[in-house]
Amino acid sequence: MNFLTEHFLTVQSKVPASDPGFSALVVRHGAPLFELHHGVACMELGVPLSGRSRYYMGSESKQFTAACILDLVRQGRLSLDEDVRARLPVMHRIDTPVPLRNLLNHSSGIPDYLPYLDLQLGRHESNYFDNPLVLQLIEKFDELDFAPGTRHDYSNSNYQLLAQLIEVVGGTPLAAYARRLVFEPLAMAATDFDVDRQAVLPDRVRSYSPDPLRPRGYKQHLGNANTVGDGGLYSCTDDLLLLERDWHRQYAAPDSLLHALLQESHDNDGALFSYRYGLECLNHEGMDYVFHSGCLWGFNTLILRVPSAGLSVIQLSNNDLLEPDQPALLRAIAADLAAEAETETETGVEA
């Protein structure tokens, strides 16, 4: 994986080791091929980033929320075609049926709550907000932006409502449900939804954005988002290695929960969405990829998978200067796999 290695070494060269930085991990057939941790988790304490550093994962969280919902569907306790308003009183002002599948693939028409938070006079990113507060805001929505299923429009409100639905139908909060379903079986001890923003979280990473007018050239974000469902997950590359091993194992099993997340997702006219249920699919130079990204207040994350090659590429950053460059990563992956295929052709031996 020479091109991927070169890509991440170039990213490393952008900031000194004393700045906030990033973690990169390349996994092939369950084994780590490349791992790099550069920069600090906390500028105030000078703690270096490592495989144990727990990053805020942002919207990477959505695939786990979707997994919990689809587990309930597989149990027969929910249906993808049911109108979720009957189970969610918070939607009582919406007079249009909203099928569950339209929450999962962001085609519900429910407005994203985040711009409405930003409109509040005097609000600062350090102001605390959690699921109950967000649900109070969503309850005020009395119309949709568009008819459900007519188009895709990414909205964090969808996954706030899914988190509430898990608690209503599953009888347990999302964090506990995901822990039982995913994290504990895979021994991902450092991965969990942050349900208590004031709790001490060992190895928690802080996030930063460049600001040349401040000492040491960075602004530290003090964001107090404490929502789960649309975000809220903390994890580290040590745990994500375990996840990716299981992800590719599930991909090889057509009846797995993963394939429920990857089932085709359409609009009302049958046009295929690239966004499935908590994961997105794309094709680049004839190769299929599955991915999701996340970003909030200096945290930027990307988990990019190539199922046919048993390959996962992960970049987690706590510095807005080091946002994952997905097009560049796609080019590097394509170049590495093409070089590998050429070597196999020349030698007659599979890599």
C-alpha cells in the first residue's frame, strides 16, 4: 500500500508533532498494514495521540444507530414501511405519514435541527444541548421540507428520532442497546456513546481549529453537544481494528445485519440513493466502496471500505487543517490496488 502510505506521510508533514493531528489505520483482511498517530490529543497537556486515543466520531455514529433499528426490524418489532408517528408523540404536529425507511436514508423531509440551534440569539458552541432539548425543538416542526421519499436530504433530526424509537420499542436507551449488540461482543471496550458530557472519559481527545490570533495558533473547541443517535460516539483506532475485522466478516455473510444496512434504498419513483441505512455507497473507477464520515467542531473522521479487497482505510483527526481528503484517498487506494493486480499478473501469485 505504497500510495496510501505516501498519502498519510504527506498529511503528517502538514503540521508539527506538537500540534493537534490525526490517526490513520489501514486494515487488510483483518490485519493492520499501516498505522500512524501524529500530533497531540490535548495541547494543554501535550499528550501524544495513540491507538488508545478516543476521538469524537460525529456522524460515523449513524451506522450503529441504524444497526440497532434494523436489529429491531429483524426481530419483527418494527417495519421499514410503518409510519413512525404512531410511536413518536414528538411528531404530533406532522400530518404526513413518515415511513421508518425514510428516516434511515434521509428522505423523510424532516428539517435538520442544527441550523435552528444556530439561529438562537446569543447561542455559543459551548452551550450544552442533548437529546431531550433537541426533541423539544423537533416537536415544534409542523411541516416537512418535502414529501417523504421524493428526494434525499441529509438531516440529523432523522437519527435523533431513530434514537428515541430504539428506546421506545427496544425498551433501553441507544447507548445500552448498541453496547449489547455491537461493542461488547467485539470487545470494543473504549467505544461507547457519550451519554454524560460531564463524565471523566479516559483518553478523551480534544479538538482544535487554526486561529493565528490565538496563542500557539489554535482555537480549542469547547462544544457541549451531548446528543446520541446522530452523533455522540467516541472510539479509537485500537477498537476500530476489531470493528473492521467483523465488518468484512459480516460482508461475506449475505444474511448478516450489515447487509440489512446495505440493502438498496430508493426514492418513490425507484431511483437508487447512494445513501443506504447509516452507510453510503459509491463506485470509483469500477470499484465499489462503502463509507461514512463525521465532522463537528474540529473533529473530522472517515471510515472507507473496499469490500472486494477486504480493505478498510480510517482517518480520525482533531485538527480542522487535517480533514480527510476522500478524493485523494480514493485515488491512492485505486493506485495501490492496480499496482497489486499488476504484480499478481506478472508473478502469477496473489498478493
